[in-house]
Amino acid sequence: MPDTMAACARGGAYLLAAAILGACAISTMPASSPRDAAIELAPRGKLRAAINFGNPILATRDPRSGETTGVSVDLARELAHRLGVPLELVTFPAAGKVVEAIGSNAWDVAFLAIDPERAREIDYTAAYVIIEGAYLVPSGSPIRANSDVDRDGVRVVVGAGSAYDLYLTRELKRAKIVRAPTSPAVVDTMMAHSLDVAAGVKQQLEADAKRVGGVRLLEGRFMVINQAMAIPKGRDAGTRYVTSFVEEMKASGFVAEALRRHVIEGAVVAPLSTP
């Protein structure tokens, strides 16, 4: 609990407010038993967890060993252990691909940013991690602040189907959105096509800035992103169990320790939620 609360404090008061959307996903019904939850969450005798590599804060793949690691992977393993079933990681290059795969019944649980568009097909827990979305521009760009982005003639690159794509599609009124195949590809797309702005996870953009050079991050953030666990609609017992599971993982310090273990900076554990 102390580790979790300390991590939350570093995020500042605005992160507490941002978590309200995540808290609204909480069910007021009692948590399900592991046995009842396993029937819905692992109907094939194993838990298929969708892991997407579009957000390096949550999951990455080692280029040499091919091993998939990250906070979401740790949570998936712990959930499978508690349900008493084997874990199968179903990997995707981007969050949008995870959502598209709902129709083919390709996964049982996933790790996604909370968004009202996705909520048509998905039930969410409250957030377990809160991160920031930021803008990056070429060094010589006349754009100096976030408020300068939504203007005529400005072209903003986002990862197709990402939380930033969904959010900016609703919010930008004058700038044009250009979609890259994945969120990690936005900076390369911006550079290759001489576009104006790349939008994405702040930590990813910071790493890209060091890699490509000749670019700079705009100060501040354009959105706060609530990362949660997701379950296809219609699995009520499973959703109640995973909702309770996420709260325990935050309260126990599990999420905070995972962030430290994977050397994740700039993300904080989401506040505890109550029905």
C-alpha cells in the first residue's frame, strides 16, 4: 500500500481527477469466485491475454530472445495463476488490432486505454496505470505549444486505432489526422512524409526523439490516458472478478513494483477505486 500511494502522489492531483473515468467502470456487484470467473474468462481451459506492443510502458518484446515482458504481462500471469489455468499470450502490434480481434473471439482479457468508443464492445476495470499523451514536432516547427496544434494546415500523425487516435478524432476540429500503422511508427512516419506533429505516449516519443534527432517534445500533455484491463461484453462474472483483481494489484503494491522492475518512468499507479 505505501509503495502504491507514493507512486500516486508523484503523479499529482490531476491524475486523481483523470482516474474518475476508470472508476466509473467498477461494478457494484460482489466479486465472483475464481471458479466462476474461470468458466467465463478461460472457457478453453487457458487464459488468452491480448498483449499489444503499441505502448512500450505496458509491454515490449526482446529483439534477441523474443520474450514478451512488461507490466501487462505480469498482471496476466498473476491473473492466470489465481484462476488456476495456463496463460497464453496473444500478441498484437497495436491496440487497435486488439479491438478489431474481438469479433473473432481471439482473446479473453486485454490491456487497453479506456475510451467510450471501445466501451461498446468491451467492459473495463478501473485504471491500473495512468500515463500521458504528448506531441512531438520537428525542431524548426513554428508550433510551440499544445494549443498551436489544432490549426488549419497542421497534419498530426497518430497510431491507427490507438487511444490518441480516438481522442484526437473527437477533439481536433481544424488539424488533419494522418494514421500510421502503429503508435511506435508515428515519428518515422512524420519524418518520412515531412508532416507537422506526432502524437503518442510521452515516453515513446522521448525515446524516438533521442533516436532520430532533429525533433522536440512540446511541453505538457494533450491527454491523460487511463490504462485498464478489458473483457469482452457478456462475461459478467469474469468482469467482476477482474475488477476486484485490479484493485488488489494496486493496493498490494504489485503494479508499483512491476513499474519499478521494468524501469518505467513517467507512469503512475492509478488511485484505488470504490463502487
